[in-house]
Amino acid sequence: NYQQHNVYYWYYATQVMHHMGGKPWSNWNAVMRKELPDHQVTSGPEKGSWEPRPPWGQHGGRLYTTCLSIYMLEVYYRHLPLYGHGLN
């Protein structure tokens, strides 16, 4: 459910989907590439960060939420695909 801003779930689901590849990854990534920047703070002293939202953001705070959001947007560069690409 993309409507609930659960960065903890989104972070791990993004990694799993990236490793799965194919249509599940394409569908997930199409939504997250839009969803994450849409929730980024665009003005004021917190510009560039993400607001810590329930259910887990308020426990980790702004830094936690911002880091997970950035990691999701950088998943292409942080993880090599585990399956396919002649690794059998």
C-alpha cells in the first residue's frame, strides 16, 4: 500500500524488487520514483529531507527517514542484481 508512508517497508521492498527484476521491479520502481520525490521537503530549513511519518518515521526521526529515502533512490548503484546475468 503506497498510501501509507512506511519507509521501513518501502526500503526493504525496494531491495527485494530490485533483485527480482522484471515486471515486479518495473512496476514498483515506476511508483517509487514518483512517490519519494513527491514527499521530499521543498522549502524551509528542512529542504531536501523527508518528513518522518508514521508508522516508523517518528521512531527513527528525520535523518532515518531521509537516509532510507535516499537509499531507495540509489538502489541502482548500491546493489548488484543477485539473479540472472550469467551468474548461474
